[in-house]
Amino acid sequence: MFDQITFQRVEGKHPGPKIQFLALSTCGFCRRGQDFLAEVGLGYEYVHLDLLDPEVKAGVKAEFKDKFGTTLSYPALVVDGERQTVGFVRRHWETFLGAGGEGTVSEAEPVE
């Protein structure tokens, strides 16, 4: 998914799913989302869409809408190219990713 863009990779301490993080470089909620992923030790790939060519950004937004049937908003997580969530709400992300709040990753069922 999103083959037209180059993601930056952040390594994690724990094995986990393939996480793609779509963000804006000036977004405070996006920063909090990245801080959360670092805190729980999950690796991820990210891109700041506001720094891309407008045509590429439009293509990513269209692909997201086609795949998930919803408009892209920020931050957005895509897990294994199959599940997504938008907006950063810590409690939801903990459940969605099965990630505990103290640097642990649990086997919790993700929320669809």
C-alpha cells in the first residue's frame, strides 16, 4: 500500500505488525502519536504528507479512501495494509495496537 511514497523507518524494541504512520509535520497530535509508538517500543514507517508533492499527496489520500472507505485525517495508522484508525486518542491506540502504557506490547485484540 502507498507504493508511490518513501517512508522513513523507525525501529522498535518489540516485534509487531507493519505500521504505516501518515502525519503532518506541524501536527501536535501526530507528534503525540509518534511519541506513543516510541514509548511502547513499536517500530513503524512514517511520512509527513504536507512535505510531499501535491499530486503525490492527493494520490495517497485517494488510495486511503478507496481502500478504507473513509477520508484520511491525521494522524492515521495503517496496520498490515488492512486496518486503519485516524486521530490520536491514547486509550484507543493502546487497544487498536494491543500496546500497554509502560513499554510493553500485549496480546490484546485490536479494535476494528
